Amino acid sequence: MGRLSESTGAAWDRLRRVPVWVPPTLLTLAVTLTGLGSAQLWRDELATWSAASRSPEDLARLAGTIDAATGPYYLLMHGWTAIVGDSTIALRVPAVLAMTVAAGLLAVLGARLVDRRTGLFAGLLFAVLPGTSRYGQEARPYALATMLAVLATLLLVAALRRPSWARWAGYAAAVAALGLLHLIALTLLAAHGLVVLLVWWRGPAGAGVATRHHRAAERDRRVWRWVVAVVPAALLVAPLLLKARAQRSRQLDWVHLVRLDDLTALPGGVAQSSVVGGLLVGVAALGAARLGRRALLPVSAVLLPVLLLFAAGEVVPLWVPRYLVFVVPFACLLAGAAVAAVAAVAPPAALAVVVLAGLLGLPDQTALRRTHEWPRSAPVDYAGAARVIADGQRPGDAVVYSPRQSWLFLDLGIEYHLDDPPRDVLVTEDEVRRGDLWAAECPQPTQCLAGTTRVWLVISGRHAEPLAAVTGVKGDALRADFTVAQVWPRPGLTVALLTSRPGR
């Protein structure tokens, strides 16, 4: 037993010589790279691909129509895909890198606020969460926002401890980038503002962001410098916020007003596992109790954004759990403090907590690499539908989608997987020219279908009689002039080959 204790102690001493950010960074990189291309692009990622493939002028038109809030991210992805291409892996790599950096920054933040053990275990816990993999393998801005949220908080702590214009300028840049990439993440400023006010009132040590050895002079200047740092970011983001607000009815027409049970389901939503989310909340509560005043920053960084969005969601439909992914690192920091207390007594037991979190999340880790759709039992097989069309396509074939104005983006899903898709016969103005995510269709489908002898019908859901499921004048035109030659059911979709009626 004594030899085992000595061996464990020696291993811990060797680990202490490694920079605290290295283990979480390497683990997060390994986890998020695993199965990176396994799941198909899902509907939101298809929107990213569509936007990123447009010119800056077309992106500006899109931002003016429906998706201003995500416009800066789309512009960033436009530049990225111009360099590395638009494969599934290429589209997701920025999120992998962002989550990896976030884990390293979180470890440094934990070490600065509390101690090295806290930073290490915070980063390791963050690395094994299913949510870290889920949003670290998605071509959307949430991973980048998570990274910037941790970076801005780390820079704030540095500026409060040793104020300088260079540190405040770095903080201002991080906050501006955070707002441009994810408007709702700016609710983090409520937590930052609270800490800054307490620094003014009680000093950095009293606010829990420094020890009493750090100087407490110029407390009033810290407040004003924080205001000066935040104002440029607010001015930069304000036009984007106003435009996004005007587009909310189109962009979030699928969201409902928040209910109390939505709040209780949040940990499972952001962690992408109800079991792991519950474990994280419980251990984080223990960590908050252990830290005392040093818990102020991470606790407020978790609670204030959640409460602000919940309050707003009671008035306007805004509550979407993934919008709050950026608070997860701060919950991990609190949990890391609890695990660090265990590590001080029994390092193997502390590592067992991290391993337990990883094992409990394994079913969800496996499932999210099959599909990004929710629920995961309802995948949408765009690639399978595209293969059916590619295998049977002939020159002159056309394709029709139903429904067209759908968040499933049937057309984008098929076009992404086909080098030479059939002619989209009903389109009168594509989504790029419209500055939208959807194309405009012919108001008189019979005329637009004239002269077409074979049509590939792609329809959402499983349908034994796909023609009967097409509604409106489009369905009337198809039923009048075409018959079903063959049907291929695919998960979430149905593909049917229609041929013209004899004598048409």
C-alpha cells in the first residue's frame, strides 16, 4: 500500500511539471477528432455550407434577409472553405480546434482562479463531456463562442489583477469577437460586470479573482476601464443585434415560450446527456461550496446567462439549450474544484470521477457520431437519398422537393452529396439570388414540368404513397401528369422516381 502511494505521488509530481493546459488540450483534441466525419451534416450544418459557399456580397444579402446573427460566422467559414474545401471534416475542423483551445484555456483559468489541480480536472471533465464532442464536431458557431467566452473571462481576470491598457484591449477584442459570433453569449457580460463591481467595492481578493497578495489599488479605474473595454464591443455588435431582432420571427419561428421544465432539462441539453449533465451539476455544486468567494465568477458565469435567457424566453421565443453551451466550461471549473479536493487526498479517486463521467457519456458519444439530429432515433439520410438518385439518374431528369420551405433543407442535403444533381425543375429563383435559405418555386407547376418525362421526388418522412403526400398545386400537377415507378424509403426521407403518364 505504501509503495502504491509513493508511486501515485511520483506520477503526480511528474504531471505537475507538464503545463496545466496540455493534458486537457490533448484529450479534447483526441476525443473530438474521433469519428469527426461519421455523422452526416445535419440541417443547421447544411445551412452553414450553403452560406459559406456564397460570395461576400451574397452573404451580405443573406444577412439582410434572415440570418444576420450568424453572418460573421458564415463569413469566417467562407474564407476557411476557400482554403481547405467543404468536405464534412473540413467544415467541422474549426469547431474541433475551438473546443480544443477552450479546454486548454479553461485549465489555465482554473489554475489562475483556484489552483493547478482545479484547472487540470476542470479541463479533463470538459474534454469527456458528450456536449464537447457534439458541438466540437458541428459546423456551427457554438464551439467558437465557447472558446471566446473562456478567453474573455481569462483576460478579464488578468486585467483585474494587473490592470494595463494592453490587457483591457485584449479583453475588449475577445468580447467583440464573442458578440459577433454569438449574440446570446454576451449575457456573459452580466457575470463580468458583477465581478468588476465587487472588485471596485471589495478589491480583487474580495471578489474572488485574486489573493490578498495582489495589489488592490486603482479599483475605481478598473471599473471605468471595463466600461471603456465593453463600449466598443457594444457599438460594433448593436447593428447586428437590431437586425437579428427584426428577423427573429423568421429565424426562430420553431421556438416556443420557455417553461419551467425547460430549465430543469438544460443540464442534459448542454451536456448532451441527462446522466452526465446531472452529475456535472451535482459535483459543481460541491465545488462552489468549497470555493467560497472564489466561486463568484464561475457561478455567476453559469447562472446569470441562464437566468437572463430564461427570463427573456418567457416573453419572446428565444430559449434553445444549445445557445447556452458557452456556460459549460464554468460549470466544469466548479466541478474541477470539487474533484481537486479529492485529488489532494486520493488522486486515483479523483481520476475515477473523470473516468466515470466519460463512461456514463459513452452511449451518447456513440449516438452523436451516428447522427446530429434530435432525437437521435430519427436520423435524416441525405447521403442515402443522394446515392439512390446518382445510381439511377439519366440525362434530362428533374428533381422536386416536398416540402420546399422546410428547416430540413432537402434540396441542400441532396445537392451537397451530388456532384451533378438533376435539374431543380420548379425553381424560378435560387436561394442565393433571393438572399435566403430557400429557393422560390414556380407558382404554376404544370407549366414548369412541361416536357419533363422523369422526376425524382424527394419528400420528408416515410411514405408508401409519396405522391399523395405532396400538398397544394405542386401535388396536383405531379399527380395529374406522373405515376410512381419506384419508391426507396430512407431514414427520415422517401425518394420516388416518377415517370410521365402515357399520352401526356
